[in-house]
Amino acid sequence: MKILTITNLFPPHYVGGYELICAAVVKALRARGHQVEVLTSNHQVDGVSGDAPEQGINRTLQIHGFFGHPWLGIRRLAELELHNNQQLRDAVARFQPNVVHVWNLGGVSKSLCLTLQELGVPTVYHLSDHWIARSLVADVWLDWWNRSKPSVAVQLLRAFWTWTGRKKQWSIVAPTGAVETIRFARISFCSQALRDITAAKGYAVGHGAIIYCPVDISRFKGAPAPASQILHKLLYVGRLAEDKGVMTALRAMLAVQGRFPGELHIYGRGDADYTASLHAYVKEHHLPVFFHSARSSEMPTIYRAHDALLFTSEWEEPFALTPLEAMSCGLPVIGTTTGGSRELFRHGENALTYKAGDALELAERIVELANNPVARARMAATGHQEVRSRYHESAIVDQMEQYLLETVALAAGVDRGKAGGSTPP
């Protein structure tokens, strides 16, 4: 297949697991002989060089209002929308893809969805984020043209641009249709939870496939520790943000003083003020907590250097990559069951779980894990086996590849049906 992948960020300029998974799938599909081109944004992450040539990666989309980029007034936003949609049209005309694989459009023009419908290119959406459920309806461009109760100023300007033909001219390149006209005929989700959340917002996605996140078991590997090994070094990996429950982990470390003589090592970055509050809490309470940073390439070694992972997320995680990596490296996990995580963790079988935000319950789980070495080793072994057999990258890419192939075949079947005058399957 010739696959055009569209996403907001792409490594090395990325912020989380969604982008890493996208890059891994692109690499794997290329290794299987498919031609894959990537259309992504020109956003750059501080400290990451962007000068190296990248074959098959087109960083020309522009971000609006996300990742530190400004929110634009409607006139400048029109220029951005025209630019992004023209980049998509040019890519489709040049590359002639068999299928378009849309990943994360957070911060990117949602009118691209309408352009894809207009062009008639078979399109698959893969969701590992809430961008449809939470931000599609709030897209500034589409909302500005379609909101039911606009201000007088917006009404007048809309009427003027419609009367002068400006709207019609712009719509030729950058559609101004309503969000409700976007269709997701072919869509997959990284968890049932994310599909349910999206459907609950009124989108017709109940037919969506479930394709979980993959983990590279050739990189993230290790043997579960024997019961004889003492639990000492706990690990947190992820954004330093309130919705990630990092402060809950610190409060739990305070609550286990005198009962658990171990340490917590935190790897991640976040907002300067929030990070400072975490450091201040640790200093105030003299906690055995240590903050670090690391490159992605170092993470397998870091997992193996610790005894257990604390997965403390307090928001509706679609399906987190961090627990998969830790479990694949042999670590036992204590985690919350918000969002897609409830589809991974089974309390007492492959992990210990606790109510999100409950520091005292988390503290009890830490003590339980430390004081029950046989159960700890058994849970780690179970999680290790399950992740490496069910979520390994090759198996997940198989599922994505098959879904893309089916999409191309269905589109070809519809075309043949129309040409022959028969009803398509």
C-alpha cells in the first residue's frame, strides 16, 4: 500500500506516547514493504535538532493554539487553514495514497477531515487520544462558521464574507462545513474506554475497532525478579502534571514512612510551577524521592534498574504505554484503573490497583507489595507474560495493517459496485 500518515507531532519532536507509537507503526509498515509518507507539523521541541534530512516526512502543517503556539484571530486563522488544507491536497495529489492514516489532530485543522471526505480517499482514523471527544466540536475554524448563537460581530462578518464570495472562495481549499458532517466510517481506538467516551459525546463510532497500544518487546525486556529480592526502588515515569497523580504518589510516600524503607525515583518533565511544588513537598517532608530526566533510548535500562512501577494517572487515560513497557521489563505495577487501564490491570492477578487520587490506599498497596514477595513475583510474572504475548509490536502492527488493507479493499469494492451498477458489499 501507499499510506499517507497525518498527525500533529512526529518524533523527534514529540510530547508523549501517542507520537512514539505512530512512529513505531510507520517504521514497521515500511519494513513490511509499504510506502509510507508522513504529513505532520513544523512544531519543534526545545533542544531537539531539526536540521537533519528526513525522507518521507513532510513537516509543513501549522499548529494553532497548542504546544505554546498562539491562538489566532479569524483572519490569520483563515490563512493557516488555507495553508494546512493546501498541504494535504498537494500531498494527496503528489503521493496518490491508497489510504490515509489519520492519527492525532490536536492543534491541527479539523477541516482536514472534510477535505479528505471531499477528495474521496479511503481514510482510517486511529485514536489514542481524546481529540475527537474533547476538541473536535471546539475547533475554532469550523465553530466560527457554524455556531448557532454567534456574537453580532461574528454574524456581520460571516454575512459579509458570504455575500462577497470570500467564504465560497476559501471553502474550495479549506472547508467550512459543520463538525456534524464529518464521518468516521473506518476508525480504530486504542481501548474500549476511549471508544465509549467518544461515542458518549454523540459521534457514531460504536463500530470502531479496538487495536491496543504496542510495546517493542525487543527493547523493553527483562525477567521478573524472584521473590527473594527486596522491594526498594519504586519508579514513576511520565509527565509531571496534576492529572498524572504525581502528588498522590508523594503523599503516599509520606504515608508509608516507618513501614516501607524504600525510595521513589521520578522520571519526567512538566510545568515549571507544578514541578517546583513537587520538589517543595519532597523537601518539606524529607521524603526519599529523587527527580531525574532521561532520553527515550535509556528507558529500558531504567525500568530494569527499579523494583516496581507506580502508575498514578488520575485522568481517563486512553491506554497508557508506560505500564506496558514496565511489565514487559518484568516489573510489578501498582496502578489506577481510569480510562483504558481497567482493560489491562486485574487487581491481584497481574497488578495491584487503587482508587485514583487516594494516597492512603496507594500507601497500603505499596506496603502490600513489599510485604508479600511471593504474590509480587507471581503478579510480575503474569503481567510480563501477558504483555509480551498480547501487546508486542508485531501483533499490533498486524492488526493495523489488516485494518488498512480491509479499508482499501472495501473502497475498491464500492468503486467496482458503482461501476457495475450493483449493490456493493
